[in-house]
Amino acid sequence: MTDNPKFEETEQISIAARVVLGLLRQQTEHSGAVEMKDLPHMLLMAADERHRQGDYGAERMLCEWADMLRDWKA
């Protein structure tokens, strides 16, 4: 870890992106594995884990993305 704020931000974005890509991979390999209605909850669970790991930037992004998905209309 470094004290460089830009590095920290980039690292947090990378962590959050890996979570989302993992969900995408699961959905691609097992069609229907993740229902749209469950996706916000899954992101919030991942955010909780990121919080436990001290990845607060990734936690914040995952929570924001979960909110965005809940707000989307089909």
C-alpha cells in the first residue's frame, strides 16, 4: 500500500470492478445464475465484505451501483 491518494482510488476502483466482473462471469457461465432483482442485494453483500477488508472506496462504489440498479426501470 502507498500513501498516494490516486493509487488508492485506482486500487479501489479495480477491486469494485473485479466484483462486478465476477458476477458477470458467473452469469455468462451459468445463464440465469443471477436474477436482475437479486443483483443489487449481491452487490450490497460484496460491499459489506469490502468494508470488512478495509476497502472503503470499493464498498462505496458497490453501494452506489446497487442503488443505481434498484432505480433502473425495466
